[in-house]
Amino acid sequence: MYEEMMEGQSCKITEIITPLPANPVVAMAYVPYQKYGEVYAAEKGLETGTIFPELDKPFLGAGRGAK
């Protein structure tokens, strides 16, 4: 469907989008852009809680100072 909408269209990327601002301000929180890539199958996504492998991080269950 998307390909049909874009048929005959052309566009040029005129700027490079970086994950973070070029001149970040001190004490400001930034969330980098996520590049869309590989995704997990639906079953694996439900099991891990995300379909994005980059966000699949281990949870160790203990905070600082836990014994």
C-alpha cells in the first residue's frame, strides 16, 4: 500500500538526522531517535515485553545495595 502511494514520487533527504541534538543543553533529558530495524515475532514480543531487540534488556531484580 505504501509503495502504491509513493509510486511516481521522489524525495531527497537534505539533512542528516542524528540520534541526539548537535548542541545538547546541560541538565536536559534527551531520548535518541530509534532506528526501525529488525522486530521479534509476535510470540517472542509478548514473552519479552517488546518487539524491538534493542529494548530487550535483562532485568536483574535487584537495586543498588541489595544483598
